[in-house]
Amino acid sequence: MLIGNQSWLFQNKPVIISTGVTGGPFEREGRLADDFDVLHEDLWMGEDSYEKAHRLLIEEAIQVALEKGSIQKNQIQFMILGDLINQITPSSFAARTIGIPYFGIFGACSTSMEGLALAAFILDKGGANNIVTGAASHNATAERQFRYPTEYGGQKPPTAQWTVTGAGFAIVSKQNNSNQNEPKVTTATIGKVVDMGLSDPFNMGGAMAPAAVDTIAAHFKDTGRDPSYYDLIVTGDLGKIGRATALDLFHQQGLNIMEDKFQDCGLMIYKEDQPIQAGASGPASSATVIYGHLIKQLKQGKYKKILCVATGALLSPMTVQQKESIPCIAHAVSIEI
């Protein structure tokens, strides 16, 4: 049901019954490599284009989630997914292969939690029994579309971020009381587009931070919860610049969010000695870390309540060329044991 102005409370608490997470060679060397189900040795992944490899990441992650959940495709009513590439073609081509009724969505790097919020809403209202949702990105496809092909060897400023090659998906179902240790989706806050006039495509973190703070503030206002309610508040890909900016904005707004409880997926996935500049980015940044690493930690009891805030910059190559500023958005979903 609606609470406040932009949040949903899921009375039936849909359950995340399984996840599938795939990645590439850079993720294979990262801090969270053990939390991936499939890791590839190169960016091509046996395909003849990076975009086809991007599609493969999605197909593999969904297949892993189905196998881990012991569920058949015909038991899934819908899949909700998206990516960064023109007209979300990797997602749509994966949907062609998989053959499950399909909602294609675009929220840039906020897509993972946008999809989870929509899936939980549909399930909570009895519109489905099982939904698969997630997001994906590929470093080489994103670099080719938004900046320069990796073969170009262009230099990047310290504020730039590294697009994650990976896919993270979850099967979300109606509540199953047989296992109380399953993560449940309890609330969602849908973000507004926030544009502070920044136009540098190499500083996504700084551009997205105000949107993340706006959504987090709205979440606490709508739910009446205090930041101390959560064991962890995690953003998708603010990186070093965006996380620091967000902490400053919290302070300005009087939001008492402890620094050690406010983390970012883009700073968790890679090791410090990997050349990622300001951190990781891409829809797979939040999707792989949340559906791989954090869901595992929930099940292991390290956390009981997490607020996951996926952040997205809604720019395109065309808007960059036309010198437009960068509209940004963030969607928050609470996952609890």
C-alpha cells in the first residue's frame, strides 16, 4: 500500500528465493569474486561482439537463479530487467532467448532496484506468483556507447568510474513461511529526477549523490523510520566522490546517518589496487553486489535490515553532445530477514 507520497509498504512481504550473479575477468580479480556464480576469463565470453557477451551474462544469471531456486521457466509469470545500451537491446535479446513475459525498463544504473520495487508491488497485489528481475552491464559496451571504445586508450580523470561487467538477478515470490531465513522485500521508495546542473559525464558519482540523498530522505519521511532502523544503507555506484558528497548533504539536511553504516556497492566490488579511479559503476554494480554479496550476508546473519538505494544517471550520448546537464534518479528498496 502507499505510505507517504512516494513509498510502498508491502504487506505480504515478497520473498527473494534465489539469485544468480555473473561477471567478467575484472570482477574475477575483485574483492567479491567468491560471491559470483559464474565468472568469465575474457570480455568476449565466446561471442563475436561485446553486446552479445552482454546478453549472455543476462541469460546465464537468470538460468543460475532458476536452478538455485529449483523453479521452472513456466512457473515464472514475468521478468523485469534492463541495461544501459541503446534501446536495452541486450535485455530484449535475452528475453527472446528465455521466453518469459517481459517488462523492459530503463533506469540507467538504478534499474536493479526499480525492477525489484515493481516486482514486489506486482507480487504483493496478487498479480503474479513468481517474477525474475535484475540488471546487467558490460564494460566494453558501455565505454563504446558513452565514452570511447576501450581500444582507443583514452585517458580518464580521477572522477571517472569503471563500468562493472556482470549481471545480477533474483527470483522474487509470494511469501513462503516455510523458511524464515529468506530475505523479504518490505518497502520501496520511488525516486524523483534530480538535476543539479552538473554536465561532466566523467563525474557520475557527484551528479547522482543529490538524487540518492533525496530518495533516502523521502524514505525516512514516508516510513517514519529512523536511520538506525537499518544495519546498512547501501547505494549503487556513487563511488568515492558521490559517497563523500552524499555524507555532506546528509549532514546539511540533519539526517543522522552513521558513516560506517553508509556504504556504496561501487566501492565494495573491487580491490583497492585495481585501476578503477573513483569506483565502480553500471547497473551491474548494485545488481551483483546486492544479489550476490549482500543477500548472502543477510542469510548468514551479518545483517538483518538493509536499505538498498540504486542510483542512476539518465544521460545519453546525444544529451552529452548537446551539452545538456545530467538528470539523475535513485530508487530505494528495503530487504529484511
